[in-house]
Amino acid sequence: MQPKITLKDLANLAGVSISTVSKALNDSPEIGEKTRVKIKEIAESYNYVPNNIARSLKSKSTKIIGVIIPAILLEFFSKVLYGIEMEATRLGYKIVICLSNESHQKEVESIDTFINGSVDGIILSVAEETQKNKDYSHFYKTLKYNVPMVMFDRVIDEITCDKVTVDDFEGAFKATNFLLEIGCENVVFLNIISNISVGQLREQGYVSAMQKSDKEVKILTPQHYNEIEKELLPVFKNEKVDAILAADEYSAVLAMNVARMNGYDIPKDISIIGFTNGLISEHAIPSLTVVSQHAENIGKQAVSSLVNRLESETSTETIHTVVKTNIVERNSTR
Amino acid sequence: MQPKITLKDLANLAGVSISTVSKALNDSPEIGEKTRVKIKEIAESYNYVPNNIARSLKSKSTKIIGVIIPAILLEFFSKVLYGIEMEATRLGYKIVICLSNESHQKEVESIDTFINGSVDGIILSVAEETQKNKDYSHFYKTLKYNVPMVMFDRVIDEITCDKVTVDDFEGAFKATNFLLEIGCENVVFLNIISNISVGQLREQGYVSAMQKSDKEVKILTPQHYNEIEKELLPVFKNEKVDAILAADEYSAVLAMNVARMNGYDIPKDISIIGFTNGLISEHAIPSLTVVSQHAENIGKQAVSSLVNRLESETSTETIHTVVKTNIVERNSTR
């Protein structure tokens, strides 16, 4: 490929200084009309591309928000991204996205890419590896460089920045009570995400609701989707079970299939609820009752928090917004 | 927030020229040790962030690939992104992603963000609106600016650049023949994406295979997932049907559910195949036979094409890579 032409190349071609070229291209009155036209002609003929990042540094704003997503294959994050994109557009910002792919190193690199003047602020959900190794130096660096940052869903308590989360504990607590109130007695919690904070909070919400009603707690923690059938079979065969609360929607749909294969009628014999209100819940047969986390809203709220901070003149206390879950009742519960 | 400090600010603070500051920060031997240390101390104390974009312009490479995705909510694109990320990392590149959200205007803006020196090259799949309005001036601009570009999946024939697509026609042709060979006679094509090029190619592949075997063509084109049941019911009730080929995996899973609700046994009475090898196909009950498009491979191939072009010294002819689909046989076909 042909190399890009630089300001310096243009200066050599025009026989003037770099500063003159720069001023001419920016229509500075310091440069005479003739020189300005000449320089612009040369720039045009060599397809010179002004560097908008350097330009924007001058105005101290890029109107770009940097977003870091840990797991692009999870529908939840796709939906949050969709919400971020919609709200950013509405507020006159563009977004650029990096993927950490749950890696600490990639999260660090993405932060470095962003804080070097290319974005006004950062929205991110923390990588699993960072949650484990607890090395937060890149977040402290971001704060030191005065780049505003909003964490969503997976957040770090020790880092002082705006945060947006869902009420995972509350959501599971409410869903469990919902099942108990419609007359279920033996609610099983199916937790495929027991190793991340979100899954643990949901489990605690379930346990709390069950204990409050003096019901026996029964938790299954398969590590992969293909273990769900194996884990559920003994429950269906040997124990009384009339409800399943799953920590994600996908496990809930699989649980429905396994229940049906074992002669259970849904929702007559068993009621099932999942977390996340995705396509799969809406169109499963029967359609799935879910705890909706409003992923799109989380994205919108994150943008709104960030833009508030970017556009306010004074620094204010950081804000932790909790997006409320609610139960979307469909045909998998009686 | 505190505004970012610029080179000019540093120059004022140090009482030297901008050029001296820049040289000192880059350890130029032209600047004396004392001045260098002094300037670096000031820069440090004001949290000055060097602009890596401006720096990289000097070396004429950013090692960053810009990616534009039209529809983040489609699992196919999430998987392509995942492949892009993996391969870019392997080859020592970072990626930044913009979403066009099927909008022509957003695609144009994303291109503008990228071609202004912030990335080495671009990978994109064309927005639906651009496919309709056929305004390709932003793509011509990219070519004019010598920014290498790779189009994948949704490509524009008129634009001369490297391309990566799947053999949609072939894939549907093979899947239809597969159904005929296992003894199915009445294969229905369920096409929920009949309005985009990919859906049309798959339909043509199906039609071609059916006609070659002198079978009657039967195509359903629901416009939304909630129309699938309504469209399929009369077919199940009044016509002979022993196979369904769906243009996506999600419709295929819904079709399985509707078939079962109408007393069909899968795969004894009816065989079902979908396009796309996602989570939902793997874990449906019964598991779904699919035409795998190898979304991850498409992403990897796109990166590999782009990096080849970036790192080759001479310009070569553009290359159109076709990623072959294959049939992943599971339990929804006899």
C-alpha cells in the first residue's frame, strides 16, 4: 500500500514550515491567501488526510466514547451494546468498542488505547480475569489521567467511578417469591454462572427467599450446558420438584426440554423461570417467564451517566445507578 | 472534569517551544539532558498523556484494525467478531469496533472515524440501508485514501477490495439434496430473511436443488418470528410435508416446536435443518442438524486477508475468499 502523506511531507513539497502547512489547512488568517490555496491544492492532490484525533485534542473533546466488553458471545452484552449505541447517538456521541475477551491483559491494552486522547470517556464491564486477580492498576491509571469511566454489571467496589448494575439479589428474591406465591413448594435453583459475582448474588437472593418461607434449598451448579440434563435427571426421577429458577435464560429453556422429556407438563406439573429476557425466552414453546434485566436500559443508563459527567462543569460525587429487574410473566409458570 | 493538558500547555509552562517539548518527550538527542528532565518532570506532574495516534502517524502504522458491524444483536455477527478478535490478537493487531446499526449514515461516520489515521485497515459487513440505496461514496473514499478494506458476508460487487463470503447458494443446495437423499419428498423452505442478499441466495440454492430432482418448490416468507406458527399451521394440517429447510437456525427451532405441537415426531415424521451453527442448535431437543457457516472462520479469514495486504510490499490483485459451509448432522434429521 501507498504510505500516508504527513504534514512534514506537505511542508517539504510546499517549501514552507510544518506550522505554516497546519495553519493553512486550518484556514488561519496568519497565512496569506495565495500560500493557503497552494498548500490546499498540494494536500488535495496527495490525498492528505488530516488527523482528527490530533485536531480534537486541540478542542479537548473527541465526542467519542470508548466501550470495553468482556464477552461478545453473550446476548446480554450484545443488548447492552445496542442500548449504548442508541443512547450515544441520541446524545451526539460516537462509540468505539474494544473486546477484552475476559482477559486482564487485553483490558489493560484497551484502556491504554483509549486514555491516550482518543476518547472522552470509557464505559466498561470488568473482565473475569481482572475480577479474579484483583489487579486494578489500569483503572487507577484511568482515574489519574482524568478520563471519566462508568462500570456496568460487573463492577469493582474499590474503584471510585460511576456505576450501573442490576439488582441481581432482589431479582432472584422476587422470582423465588413469585414461584412460592403461585403455590410451588420445591423450587430448585439452576446456576450455571456460579463462578461469577452476578451468579452468586442471584443464588443468595434465591436462598434468602426460600429460607424466609422455611423451604428447603436445592442448588445445582453445572459447569457447562451439556451437564444440565445429567444434573436434572435425578431431581426429576427421585425428588419432589415443582419449580425451577435458572440463573440464565438458556438453562431455563434446556430445563423445560428435559422436564418435558421426563413426562412433566409445563406449567401444570412444573413452573420454570429464567434470567434475561432474550429472543429465546420469547419464542420458546411454551414461552418462558423471565426476570428481565433490561440490558438495553443498562447500556442507556451507562451512557447517560458518562455524558452527565463529561458535560458537567463541576465534579460531583460518583453515582451508583441500580436498574430494577422485573418479572415478565409468560406461559412457563402457572 | 479537568481538561487534558496539551503539548502547547507544556511548552508555555516550561518556557520553550512546542517542538522542544515534543523532542524532549521523545528522548531526542537534540535536547540537552537538563531541559529533557525538566520537561519530563512537568509532563509527569500534570499527567500529560502523549497522543499515541499522532505518534503512530509518524511510524505510519497503528497496528489497529477498524471493524464495522451492521447488527450486533445477530449471533452470527457476534461470532464473526469473536473470530476477528482472536486472529487479530494472534497476528499482533488490536481491533476497535463501530456499529452501523444497519444505517447508511452511521456507516459513513464510522468510515470517517477510521480513515483519519486511527487504523491501518478496515473490516466491514455492509449495512442494509447501504445495500438498498446503493450509495457507495464512502467506500470509494476509503479506497482513494489508500486504507485497505475487507468486506465480509454482505459485500458490494462494484467495490474493488478483498472479500470474504460464505457459499450461501451451495450451502442451501447441499442441504436440500441431503434431505432428498435421506428420502424426504416434500421439502419446505422457511425464509425469514428473504429481504437480504444472503436469504435470497439460500432460496435460490434450495429452488435449484428441488427443480433438479423434479420436486415441487414450497417457500414460506414470514417477516417476523411470531408469524412462523401461523405460516406453518396450514402446511402441517393440509399438505404433505416431511422436511423443512430454514434460512436461519432460530426459525428451524421454532419450526420443530410447531411440528411437535401438531403431532409430528422429529425426525421420524419430519426432518428439519437450519442455517447457522449456534448454541441454540446444539442444545435444542432434539439437537438440530445445521448448515454451519463457520462464522468464526469468516472473521479469521477477514483478518488474515487484511493483514496480508497491510504487510505485503507490493499491491496485488484483490482476493475473494469463499468460506465453505458444511452440514453438521444431529438428531433433527433421520
